[in-house]
Amino acid sequence: MRRESLKAIRDMGIEPYPHEAFEVNTFSADIKESFEDDKAGEFENLKLAGRLMSKRGKGKAMFAELQDKKGRIQIYLRRDDICPGEDKSLYNLLIKRHLHLCDFIGIEGFVFRTGMGEITVHVQSFKLLSKTLRTLPVVKKDAEGNIYDAFTDPEQRYRMRYVDLTVNEGVRDVFVARSRTISAMRSFFDKKGWLEVETPILQPIHGGAAARPFKTHHHSLDIPLYLRIANELYLKKLIVGGYDGVYEIGKMFRNEGMDRTHNPEFTSMEIYVAYRDYQWMMEMTEQCLEAVAESVMSTTKVTAGDNEIDFKGPYPRLTMYEAIEKHTGFDISEMGEEDLRKLCDKLHIEVEPSMGRGKLIDEIFDEKVERNLIQPTFITDYPIEMTPLAKKHRSKEGLVERFELFVNGKEIANAYTELNDPIDQRERFEEQLKLAERGDDEAMAMDEDFLRALEFGMPPTAGLGIGIDRLVMLLTGKKSIQEVLFFPQMRPEKRDTEEEKED
RNA sequence: GAUCUCGUAGCUCAGCUGGCAGAGCAUCUGACUUUUAAUCAGAGGGUCCUGGGUUCGAUUCCCAGCGAGAUCACCA
């Protein structure tokens, strides 16, 4: 086994986990991109380090593949180069026998092209940098790109993401895209002069969204605290405080079901800009997403499933009523709760008695419209009942100034002209309390400190939230949120524990 | 939370109607100094997810549990 190899290596006087730095001076992909046969002389004394990903022994020589952060490159080791003297044990024992797949090695050598035409590093000196003790799955690929023995079990991949990242091609790229998405967005906002802030994750009142929270307890205060389901109210308090643009990119926590689009913790971006409204925010959203797609994928066009999606603005805008009329043929703008209930019946949509007018409209939209919105589309002007934190529509009775952006049949962003009238806000919270009494367990709780802040005055403000995980899913063409989270939530692994309970 | 499907070697998977547990890769031994899914010769490797039941006999059939995936419900 590998532990025996470890001992054998130490017995040879070689430290399998050396301390010294190994300074690389190039990467695999750089060599492959820039190598030209008539300039081979420029590709000498190159130092690379990484994991050994394949081994093809040829007796007194060997081909192998080294994987570094940029990809893989073939390396060629010859016994008489590695061991110029009489003692051939370094090659015979260390390399041939005790070097295993996924061990970390450092090499120095020059580049050449083999008879088969592959750009290869001819190794002149070799160092073991770190020994692995576990056998890793070996993924092989043939000339046509067919993959064999891939490490595919999703459970294993998510539980041992380090293995997934190492052996499965392309997995690391997804997370590079994720990181770039966030930094592109951050730099877009920073250039506008808006301030990145951090607000509490532990909150005494979980406000700003409709969802079940995680509950915890603070010992010395002896109070319950909730992991935030949203940060909206805190960010608006900062607008009250005088910043004219604040945003936060961070984790939210919702104690709800898990599936391929939901993880208990997820990353959201929320931004609030003073003296703006939702019309302006739609333009800003277009520019932002265009810039992000351009920066992450080098194009505004991405492929998601069977659809090609273009993030280039401007995006079509439809009101909620228009969208429903377009996809069902019914004009619901004048319908009351009873008529809507009948319509839902006719459309075979299940509803519950606790649902009010807004919730019914939401149901129709979810059932009949949402999945059809493939290209980025703004849906605007929502019923007031569903959105207690948005400002009433400037001209349309019963509506609020809100938009959601749908892409590939999924909501990706949500925004309002923020409600800054403290009296109206208090009434809206009271409406929510009534909904709660009716049995709507998602209704929002009253937040007195937030109301107090509004009473001190908040400028007209536009706010926007974007689900970062889902945006990354779109940009990378992944169908599940687990594919864009390093460590998606899983049930704890069952370990072999001794039974010690005796009653 | 509901329904369906799956769980066999380190990885990918066969295993028929119930009859001694299988393959490829990986690992180990040997050969091979430009191979590339390297090749050739040999070897080792299993709590068939767990616990019950039916049976002469269960990886296979039945029940329960655990874990995962898909679909749905809810949400972002």
C-alpha cells in the first residue's frame, strides 16, 4: 500500500513532505500555447509543479502527465537523465515504484515534441513535493475525447469536492467563473462609486423577505437570534444614514426545502441607490449583467440547456398583467379575488383559501408564464399584496413599482422603487400581520426599528437583489445549484460509531 | 414533506427466473529508453448500504431504516 511506499521513500533518505518552496516559472497551458518547434531553444530550464495524473512506464523511460492550475502537460522522464551516475535507485525505486497518481511533484526540464506530435517536457531533474496516501479515481480520455471511468456519483463528488476538483476536468473552471462573476459585479458597482458594506447575519427579527429562518440562541444576551433571510432592511437603514449607494454580497439562510435550485445558504447581492427609481434600475441591471457576462465568458451569449441566451440589453419589459394576458389570453387587471379564484379553477391551478388576490396572481404567473421567459425579460408592476416593501405605483391603482428579471424560465433578479413613506410602510406591515392571521406563514413581521428609521427620512431609492448562485448557473450552463457551490449542504455522512447506548 | 429510481472492488459498471461474487481501469510483481485510453505476462482486492423476513439456499424476492438522484410542493 501507499503507506509502505511512504516508509520506503523515507528509508531512501527522501522526505515525502519537504518544507522548502519549489518555485515554478511556467504553467502547462502557457507552454502548450506558445511552443514553436523552431524556437525550442527558448523553452529550457522550465520549472513546473503539480499533480501526477497519469503514468505510462516504458521500462527505462516513462511518459506521464502533470496537472497544474492551468491544465495538463505530458512529461517525459528517462532513467539516465534523472540518474546520470551508477546509482539508478532514484528512478528505479522512487519514480517507477513509489510514485503514485496524484502525488505532487516538481520538475525542471526543456520542451520538445514527441514522435506522436505531443508537446512534452523532458525532465532533467525531479522532486517529490507531497505524497498521497489514498488512491484517487483515474479519469481517462481517448483521442475522440470520450471519457472513461469518470468520477460521476454526485454524492461522492459533492462530499469530496477536493477529489472532484482534482480529477474531473472543467470543475475548477466553474468556480473560477463564479469568482469572476462576483468580482465583475463588484468592480461594476465600485466604479459607480457605491459602497460595499456588511450587515448583520445574526438578527433579532428576520425581516425583508418571506421565508422560514434558522433560529439560534445567544447565551450572554439570553435572546433568540435568527440567521438572516435577507439584508434589505439594514441596507435601507444605511441609505437613511446618508450613503447614496450601498451594496452587499453575502450569504442568506433559509430553513426550507433543498433541491437542485435551493441550498439552505445561498449568496445574494443586494444594492440600494438613492434618488433613483425602478425604471432606472432596469437599465442599470441590463448594463451590469451585460458587463458581468462579457467579463466572465467574454461574450454576452451563453448556452443554458437547449437555449442560447443573450445578456445584451435592452431586455423586453412586460407588466405582470400583460405577461399573463399574453400567455393565458385572460385580462386579469380588473379581476377581484373571487374572479381570480374562478380563473385559477378554469386553468387547473390549485389554490388555497388562505391566498389573497396577490398570491393568486402570483400562482397564475408561476404556472403559466414563468417557464416561457427564456431571453432576459423584465416583468413589472406587481400587485401590492405580494410586496410590502415596495412603493405604490405612481399611476396604477393596486400595484407597486417592482420588477423581476426572468432568464431561462427562472427569476434571477428582483427590484423595487423602495417604499420610503413610513406611514404607508406601517400599514403594509399591518396587512402582513392580517395575512399571517389568515394562515400565510410567510407573511412578514413588523420591524419597529426599520419604521423608526423611515420616520427619520429615507430619500427616494431604488433597490435590486440578484441571486448569485443562479446567475452563475446560467453563465456556466449548470443545471443544479450544487454544481456551483463548492460544498453544497448534505446530510451528514454516517461514520462507523460504536454503539454505546444502554438503557 | 410526497412520489419514483438507485446503492455490488478505490472508480465506472455487469450479475437473467433465487444456486460458489464478475469485467475494465486503478493497485501490486515482471518485461519494455518517444508512449498517449501505452502494450504484454502474472497477482491481490468485496460488510453486494444496514437490519429483519420468506427460503434448503438471498446480491437477487418482501418489509423497515439510512444515503443519494430525479420529479413535485415551497422558495431565491
